[in-house]
Amino acid sequence: MTTFAVWAPERERVEVDVAGERHAMSRNEGGWWRATVPTAATSDYAFVLDGGDPRPDPRSRWQPHGVHRASRVYDDSAFPWTDEHWRGIPLPGSVLYELHVGTFTEEGTFDAAIERLDHLAELGVSAIELLPCNAFDGRWGWGYDGVAWFAVHEPYGGPDGLKRFVDACHARGLGVVMDVVYNHLGPAGNYLPEFGPYLTDAHTTPWGPAVNLDQPGSDEVRRFIVDNAMMWLRDFHVDGLRLDAVHAFVDDRATHLLEELAVAVEALGAQLGKPLWLVAESDLNNARLVTTRLAAGFGLNGQWADDVHHAVHALLTGERAGYYGDFGSIGTLAKALTSVFVHDGSWSSFRQRSHGRPVDPTTPGHRFVVYLQNHDQVGNRALGDRIATTLPDGLLMVGAALILTSPYTPMLWMGEEWGARTPWQFFSDHRGDLGEAVRTGRREEFATHGWETDEVPDPQSGTTFEASKLDWKEPQSDRGARLLAWHRDLIALRRSRLDLSDGRRDRVQVTYDEEARWLVVRRGCTAVACNLGADRQPVPLPGTPDGMLLASSHGFVFRDGFVEIDAESVAVLDLLPEDPASPL
């Protein structure tokens, strides 16, 4: 017997269709309908609203036939977990690794990804951040057009596949973070509005009507979101959630959805006896997201900090188009490495207004996730080209050193550790007119940014998806092995030195010379000396003539308080403390 339940407050009659046989459901308080029906262990079922076409369950755990067809009964308790001794992993001190299941391996499945976990464990990362894995229309896509929020995308391996992946990660000491999208639904397979007021025209977003967080019926919509978050953390044993584009939430209620989520996740973590994370993506440059609730913040554990990426990227590449226009100087990077936000109330030429607000100096750096590359900053380029296709290896190593020795929580994008040159492009698998609209819209979008539309890969072509898969032969080359060793060494160094795991931003000292193009980041006894110039040159060390090399991308030599470094190179040094009495 299985009890089926669905929220459909505006419907007069609801039935559940189980294996082709329809059963009447009883209306209960709050617009919920329920029925207890004899079922097999894995029966297919769907809901019929006022005699219409069968629709999948909004809370379906399993969509074996895709998002347009029937759901399947799924028993969470049947999976044989082996991670009973896993006690989670804290965000402070962690190094994240972002990957897309469909392109991480040739097979594009959870089981194939498990075969590569030893590589990630040896790399030294702490947790794997998965791009969205809930069910979306088509065979492949980025995952941000999900419509079945409680189901796992079947081509990846379905719900059991994800559980096997998480279990295997925990067996290797790796945490798992799920990217979840609560700000919109995809354009195909979204049947939620037929069930209830999940969306509202009272607010609009770039994707159309907003998710209903504050209008009539929003109590159940918010419950839908909170229950979804609890499911991933509790039933799938994931260690944290990355919340996509929270600036797109429109919520005028006294208690914001983000605060409600933070309270619920904190309570669940207390029950499970392990740390659970909520990390948000936002372009508002507002640290209220990670400010404690006692100080009128939302109390999230972390947030992405794009300004650090922009500062490093623009400096190393010389790009100044779009939002890179306010970045590119060494001084701007120095501000990003100490203040988090470059735009902290300052003028943004891209937005044509002032933007952001300052971060309180006491807010620890580990609350901000930073990166040299991520899925957005690669995939939203017209050609999906990685930074490694244009930068020499020396500057790649400089960028890696700046990110991995920063006071923030660093994150790598899959393949970055060996300088992958395979593109990661925008791809989708929509049918008919929608597919053509995506193809046309993508080209028109890039045309407004100055790219030749003929060069933009067809997002609907299977070859675009195939071209975006990692080439696992690359790390076996001399170049790939050298860059991989560099990233391993930096991560190991970060773990071994208190100077580098310390998130106190007031202990970060940055000196630089804009004209000579050098930069030194001092963190306790550790100094990261970068020569961004075209020639070998001496770089002054802060406060000491002596030092010991910890890591170097190219040649160096000490001379009377200076370290001579090759052009476009970096040296990571162990220096004598400025104050011998200081523990750092």
C-alpha cells in the first residue's frame, strides 16, 4: 500500500492513476488531496486534475521516463548506505571542486564519475559541488532548467545513482554540495502551475513570472522549497547546498525565504550531528547573506564572490569588455584580496550606477567562495573557451596561487587543475519550437556583446555537448602533469599552514607596484610574490631579507631583501615573521 498526497488547492477533483487504473483522492485541509492505494514496489503513477491529462507528481523522487511522463514510487529506505561514520566537513578550510556530471566523464553518469574520485581525493579537494542534478527536459543540459525539483535526472543515473556517488565520496573523505535552483523553473515540463499558485504575476524575473514566495498560497510554495532542501541533505546525505541566483528571489515577507532555509538547515544539522552548508550565489555584493541572524542577517554559511574572479581574470587576460571594465589593475586585485567586494558602494560602469556595500572587517574570509574559473565564467562565453586557451602556463600558475592562497574558500572548475583546454559550451536538448528559440536567442545574445554569430556553437547540437566533455588524456601529458602537480602542491600547502587556512582578512597584507607589475600577498610568514611583467625582475619582500621557497612556477633567486622572479611567474615563500613574538 502507498499513500499518495498532492497539493492542488484550486482543483475540484483529483485522482491518482496507478499503472493505468484511476483512484479518487480525498480533499483534506489546506488544499491537500490524499489516497491510499495498493501498489507494487516500483509502480508508475500520475495525478489527474479535474479529468485532464495525467501529470507527474510535483514531489516525485523518480522520473524514469522523463519529466513529461509518469512518476515512479521510490523507497528511500531501501538504499544500502555505508557512510554511517561520516560526520561531515566544515566549510572553513575547505577547497571546493565544481563539476557537471554530464561532461565530467565520457559516459556522463554518476557511476562513471565515481571512477574519477580517487583523482579528486589525491588532488586534495575537500568537497565536490555538483551542478544541478534534479530532473530537466531532454537528455543533456546544464541543469538550470530543472522542473522536477525532487527527482534526480535519469540519464545521470537517477536517485540511486546519486546516492552511490555520495556514498563513494564520503568513503574517500570528500563532501558533496548540490547546486539547487529555486528562483525559476525550466521552460519545458513545468506542470506546477496546473497544481497550484507556485508562480505569481505579481513579480517578474528574467525567466518570466516569479516563484511565489509572498503572495496568496505562498506558505505551501515555501514549504515545497524547504522540504526539497531537507530532502537532499537528509535523504541523499549531501553536505551542503549552493543556492542559485538568490538575487532573483522576490520575497516581501517579514521572514525572508533565505532566513527560513538557514534556520531549517541549522536544525537538521543539529539533529544529524554534522555541519551542513548553505552557500548562495548573488550579484548584489551584499554580505547580509552571510551575516548572522543576531545581527539582522540571513545567516547563510557562505556566498560566491564574483569580484575576486573579475579582478584576477581581467588582470591576467587584459579583457575589459562588459563587467570587466572596472577591473584589471593590480590595485583593484589588492582590494579584492582584502575587502572581498571591489564594488562596495562604488560606481559600476557596467551597471551605470553605484553598486554593493562594504563587508564588515570581522566577517571571516571563508564565508566567500572564490575561483579563477567556474561554469558561468566559462560557459557564458560565446565559445565556452577556458582561460587556459589564451594564457601561458606561467600566468595560469599565478592565478591558481592567488586563489588557492587567498583568505577565502577557493573553488576549482573541473579540469582546471591540469589546465584543460576543452571548451565548456552552452548546450540543451529541447524539442521543436523551443529548441529553435534557444538556438536563435543564444546567438542574438552574443551578437549584442560583439561576437560573430556564425562562431557561436549551436546549443541544440549533440556535437556541442560532446565537445564540452573533459579529455582525461590531457593530465597525462607533460604539461598537464606539471599543472596538476602545481595545484596539488598549493592545496597541500594550504592545508599544512595556519597562515593560509586562517580566514582573518585583517591579517592579509598586499604590496604592489602598478608600473613594474609585481604583487606580493603576505599572510603571516607566507608570501606569494608575483611577477606579472614581461621580464625577469626583483620583487621586494615585505619586512625581511630572508626566506625559504615553498613553491615556484619558474626560476627565482634571493638577493638582499628581494626575490628575483622570471616573467609571468610566481614564488610562494616562507619568510621570517616581522614580529618574532607573533605566532604568525
